[in-house]
Amino acid sequence: MTGTDKYLEELKWQRDEITRQQHEIIQSIRYASLIQSSLLPPESLIQKLLPAGFILFKPRDIVSGDFYWMAEKDEKIYLAVADCTGHGVPGALMSILGISFLNEILARGESYRANRILNLLREMVMKSLHQTGDVSQSMDGMDIALCIYDAANKTMQYAGANNPLFMVRKDVLTEFKPDRMPIGISGHEEHSFKNHFFDVRKGDWFYLFSDGYVDQFGGQNGKKFKYDPFKSVLLEIAGKKAPDQKEKLDHTLEKWMGKYSQVDDILVMGARFD
């Protein structure tokens, strides 16, 4: 075997080794995706708690930094949409923490307001990540919108960490603004999250979402989709059935993206309680 042959053989071995390692990494991430998916609400629970709602969930990678959560307790329905720091594997690890902590809070047996749940969630995230406020520490955490629907009294609570809640009632969109601080350490002074409390009327639609949809690049000039066009789409679809709303949101996004790649995880939850 000549020197050239040996060199080519070495190159082939390196290429095959890289291919093998990439395959193993992808397989590991796919398995991690199965674990993450098992922590999300099963389809049976979604159909029970949101029979007239929908979830549009488009992870950018195999695993996602966005997650949705729902639960039922004492005639109350708990809904949340969260966007964790990063996407892919780092975001997925944070999402597992978020889902686990929310389940733990609800399992304590106490009846919490929405803002109290976010306060507790922040404490647990900061403690688990050993965040004490030192500037050298990571700013990992999550943004979240959390709602509690009281079926007996037809009322809704909402609290948000950077993520708003949109309500469409009779062709009017109302935005419930979040507190401008995350679940986790931030550069701002920490204070209790605000609790919004209001009545729910027949036909009201509620939309919880991450920023992936509005931040997606596309169109002729490669700009972000932004909030005003997103609100316009929601006003257009709010009178339609849930499957049609989901399809319209997805189609609008795909048309907007065109040749551009998806830049972040995308998650929109639509909820109606009649």
C-alpha cells in the first residue's frame, strides 16, 4: 500500500467514525425526545380539558425548549405555555425541570393563585440552578403564561413571566400583560408576580404562546412576523372551529417563512370554555 493509499484509507476511517458518532448523537437525542414527549400532557388529557381547543407545537430541533402543561384539580383547569432559555437539548433540560416543578407544586395539596404558582416555580428553579444573584452565574430560566380556569364560577386567573395572554371576545382582542421578569434570576429586582382575575363568557377564546411565532423571519424582506400581524390572524380565526384555527395559523406561518429556516421553537395554545 502506497503512502497515498494509506492517507486515503485514514480519511475514509475518519469520515466513517464521524458518521458513526453523529448517528449515535442523533439516536440519543431522539430517545431524549421520547422522554420529553412522555412528560407533556397526553392526548387523552388534552381532549378532556380542551375539547374545543388546540395546540400548535413545532419544535425547531428534535427536542424543544418550549413546553405546554395542563392539569385538573378541584374543578379548576390549569394551563401553561413556557419558553425555556435556549432550544434543542439545553432548552429541553430546562423544560423537564419546569414540567416537574409545576407537577410538584400542584401535588402539594394547597389551592394556589396563578401568581403564587409562578413565585414558587421561580424559587424552585433558582434553587435547583443555585442562582443567588452573582453576576457570574448563568441567566437560565423560562418565560411562561399560566392560567387557572374555575369551571364552577366561570372565572379565569392569569399570571405571566414575560409571556402575555390574549383573549378574543366578540371580535375584540384584549391583551393581559405579563410581568417583565423571567422564572429564574434576572437583572431586575424580584417581586411577586401580578395576578389577573376576570370573568369568562361563552365564546371567549384564550391564546397562550411562546415568542417563536412572532419572531420567525420571512416575507419578502426577511423580517420578523411580529405581534400586530399575529393579533390580526387571531382576530380572523377566533370565530372558527379549533382544527381550522390551528390549520390557518400553521399555513400562515409556513407561507411567511418561505425560503427561510425556522429559527426557534414555536408553540401556540388556543383554549375555549363553554
